[in-house]
Amino acid sequence: MNLLLKLGLAGFTLLLGAALIGPFLAPYSVAYMDISRELLSPGEGNLLGTGVNGIDVLSWLLHGCRVSLTVGLSVVAVSLSIGVTMGLMAGYFGGRFDYALMRVIDVLLAFPGILLAIYIAAVLPPSLTNVVLALSATGWVGYARLVRGQVLQVREMDYVQACHAMGMKAPRIMFRHILPNIAGPVMVHGSFGLGGAILGEAALSFLGLGVAPGTPSWGALLDDGAQDLLVAPHLAIAPGLAILLAVLSFNFLGDGLRDHLDVRS
């Protein structure tokens, strides 16, 4: 196991642990507010200081980790399910379906993904579900293109032709024999997708288009910090570092998986 993969797994384990048990270890609840202690610097009473309305920054970071990881995993799960299915069908059957899907993908790729997500999030009311929907609207495109390209390479191989000769149905060939053999690149893409989804949720929440008001979010906390940067810089630094470490961990995980799964290395 290479160093990048170890670092990525360590970061993912840390995030998962913070998401699962962090809210139980948080010094205060999300609803805690103390106006008299608003925008205090880090100290004994509040390890990472306080924010707007006297919220405890550490408590919001721990609760926000669960929100970020939930969005990341949900977006990847939805995008992967749609993209893999579409890519398998396009690469395996080809023809008009393949042509039509590629044109749809070309249109979606003509727009920056984050701009389309901002538009969808602006139309829909703020909620965790709508954030996942907005980020998944274009998130599946990368999986579809990747899987289609991989299927085009393997569908002419001997084991696939043997499946045809044995009279197997197309769904069984695609999901039982082709998909396991192209799972490596999909896993790598999914690892990068986790970091991208967390960054996307933070961006939407920073703009006020993410989760519902009052829901702990790293992006919303970063927005508060940006407005009071000169008065309370810790309010922006803490969530900024959390987002940085989360995205960096998943990038390391993706790079490590790519090197680990590369048979040439």
C-alpha cells in the first residue's frame, strides 16, 4: 500500500469517525447560542472560539462534518448509479442510444457544473436533499463518459464473446462480467468525486443556497467568517482548514487507489 493511499484512508477514517461520534463529543449542541460571547477568540471556554450569535465553532465543525460527509456520499452514490448504468448501456449497445447520450453529455459539459448546481439550488428551497439533487444533476456525466470508454475497450474481449456464445442476457453480461473488470477506474473517479461534492456543498452553503438555515455546515460557517474576517479571523480559518483537509484526503485517496490498481506499477 503506497503512502498516498495510507494518507487518504487515514483522512477518510478521521472524517468518518468525526461524522459518527463527533456530534456526541461536541461541547455544545447546535442550538446553543450565547449572545454575550459572540465572536470570541479561541480560549478555554470555547476551544476554537465562538461565531455569530455566540455559537461554538468546534461544535458546529463536528456537526457539520456529518452534513458534509452525508452530502458527499449521497452525491457519489446517486451520480455513480446513474452514470454507470448509462455508460454501460451506451458502451455495450452503441447505436442511437449511445449517440443521443453523448449529445446530452456534450450539452451538460458546455455549462460549468457548479453554475448549473447554483441555478438548481436557487430554484429549489434550501434542504439537504435539494443540495444532493443539484450536485448530482451533472455529477453523473463524468461516470457515464468514463464507463462508456472502458466498456468500448472490453466489450470485444474474449471473455465477453464467450458470454455471448453461452447465450447470456445483456444485463447479466454488463453488470456481472463487464462492470467488475472496469471497477478500478470507477472507484478512483468516485474518490475524487467525494472531495468535489464536499467542496460543492460548501460553495452552495457559502452562497446561502445550500442546507436550510440553522443546519450546521462548513460553508455557512465560512460565510459567517468571511463577513467578520477582520474581527474574528478564526471563524473563517477553522472551516476553511476542515474543507481543505477533507478534499485533500479524498484526492490522496484517489491518487493512491489509481497507483495501487495500476497493474503496470
